Amino acid sequence: MQADGSIAASVDGYFVNLGHISPAALDLARNLADGLPLASFAGKSAIAKEVDVLAHRLARHGLLEYRLSFPRDEQDIVVIEPQVPEYWPLCAKLGESDTIVLSRFAYLRRRGNEMVLESPRAGALFRIGDPAIAATLAALSRPQKISRLRRHAAAFNLDLLELLLDSQFLLKLDAKSGDGLRVNEGDGNLVLWDFHDLVFHTRSTEGRQANPVGSTFAYASVVSPPPAVRPPWPGKRIELRTFFTSDPVSPFAGLLRERHSVRDFDDEHPITLAELAQFLDSAARVLSEWKGGAPFEGGPAITYSSRPYPSAGSAYELELYLAVTNCEGLARGLYHYDAGGHALVEIGVSAQQFQALSAAAEFAMDAPGPPQVLITIAARFGRISWKYSSIAYSLILKDVGSMIQTFYLAATNMGLGGCAIGTSNIDLFAKMTGLEFHVEGLVGQFALGRGRKR
């Protein structure tokens, strides 16, 4: 209870304000520490409604988990850990004649002393408390009718199956779905994703997982940090310094050596629209376009383009979205860069979402303020996975690295400052653009502006 009568949750020394609640509702809410049945605050009474509002506030901050257990048994069958703030347990209805199968993106693994069921498509992970459930999940690697599962499964629990279906761990098949081995899972864009790529995309970014992200120094107490420079190999050594000449450093070599990250921007003299246009022209504009045939008989014609940075197979799957906070001649807002037409197109977003995007970048850079222009690099995943399949995501990240180095050099050459950003929220970007995270999603960010003179 706070001094103003509101209540707050304390988490690792941080306080999350939860608003006001009546004493009667607070007495009921205290049971959340040990577990409170959802049905107990799903009623129409004023107290139930208050606790329901409180529970949803806690859920938005990732402070609730959900237990599924038998009333007669203290052991939990499953504990659900939300991975996205919006998760709330719901049961998708199943009938005896329905056929279900495990999603090809679902996986069961050991985490400490627990078994957890995860999927990059799911908004939560399921801690498995009953080993017999694993046998049921294994049986669901093939399509199974509910009526058959009820008769033969080692651990049949309809509530659990309906929860798994709602969270997209399970799929409901119909006559058109085939055997379930490579179904589109309700979204044709998922056909282009291999399992490991979608897992890596969601588990190496923020937004669809609840694990700590960033410089956590997780292994500091386990191993010493490796040295900054690798110790030399033993063997015959050829000294290259003897080949240096007395000629001055070339402009390009000088540019490479001058490149550095800038996190502090001069907001009294921000980047101008003309400079931003020149930067994008130098680093990202489409230079040419052409068509080519597929390297197999009967294949479709494929369009290609050329741009200032390299791209695997000339796919050029990367798109740029600019969150402009301070740019002379350009209004604050989110813009898409049309690389073919060399133009900016404004995208309507809420002030809250825009602020969240800028604040996250500021925090990730450990900067004293938001970037003047935050460039979000998104990938049209199908553009590259259509051709490269199992190595698609790794190629995308290589392309991002090439683009970011190009950004650094272009900014340095223009006397501007830039900084690559290592963490980003793919779910927030999806909400701002209305694009599904697996169709065109965030894969990198770069802060741009006029650096403050040191």
C-alpha cells in the first residue's frame, strides 16, 4: 500500500504502480500470492471486477503465471509463463471429432530441473509438471482425433489441450490440411520459415520472450572474460609492419579509422532533411533494377536490384523505417523509406508507441537522450527464404551487418554520428506497422544524428 492509497508490486527493488483498489478487493487479491482461481474474479460483483482489473494490470507487466492442477493433487500439471504482456489463458473449444496435431515450431526442452514446452508462435511457455504429458505430446507429432486421445493418451486433459490450441502449440486440422507435416498453420507466410530460423528470430530479440536481454553478464561468476586480442598462434611469424610505406593514409582507410559509435547528439543543431536525404542516397537507395530467370526449368522470372551495400543473392530484403524525433525540415513521426523512389512515406502511429520505440533505443545505447533519427531495419523474410531456406536468417543478419557498416561509413563521411543498437522489440514494431512479426520484421536498428562536439 502506498501513501496515496494506491497499491504497488515490488519486483527486485522496482515498484510497479497498480492503481487504487478497495480494501475488500485487496483482501481477495492477496490470495494471488498462493494462487487464485480465475473463476473467483470472473463474476459480476464489484469486488470481482476490481480484482479482474488488477490481475490484467499485473499480467501486462509480466507479473502473473497460471497453474493448471487437479483439486485433489497439490502438484501442478502445468504452469504457464507468459512471454508477451498481452497473454491471458483462454481455451479454444475442441470436440470429440476434432483432429489436432503438434505445431512444427513447438519444442520440449530441459531448463534447469524442469521440462518446458515452447514455440516462437506462442505467447507463453508451459512448464510441464507431469512426465506423462510428454508422452501425449509425442503422440501428437501425428494428427490425432480427440476421441482416440481420450482412450489411449497416457495423460489426457482436455483443458490443457484447449489451452495449447489457443496458444498455437497445437493445430486443428481439416480435410484440406493434409497430414500436418508442412501445413501453413493458418498463415501461408509460415511455409517459408524453417524451425530454427523462427526460434532464433524470436529468442534473440525482445517482444516475444520474457528472458533477460542485453548486457546481463550472465556468466561473470562462472568463467573469466576472454581477452580482447587472441593470443598468437605458435609457429613461423611473418612481420607485416615492414611492408608499410610512408605515404599518407588513403581517404578510405582514414574513413575506416575515424568510424566510431556516437550516442550523444546535439539537439540544438540537429540533422537536416537535406542531410538525411544525402545519407539515404549514399547508403541505401536503389541504383538499378532488372529481371532474371530462375536457375531451373519452368521457374518464374525473378526481379533484382542493386544498392550501395552487398546483399545475399541480390535479394535486398531489407527495408528502412525512420522514427524521426529531431530533424530540421521534417516533422516528428515514423516514415518508411521508399528505396526505389528515394522518398519518405509517413506512417501513422500512436504517441505512446513512438515514445516507447525511442525510449527503448535510448536505453539500449545507454545514451543521455533519444536519437534524432532512429533507423529500424526490417526484413521481408520471404524474399530471401524463398531461395535459401535453412540458411535464410543467417544471411539476413549478414546483410544487416553489411548495411550497418555502410551506415557508419556514410555518417562518418558526412560529419554525422551513428550508433548500432543491439536489442530491439519485434512485437512493438509489429504493432506500430500492422505487419506480422514473421512477414516483415525488425532485425536491426541504427541511431543517426549530429553528434555533440567533444
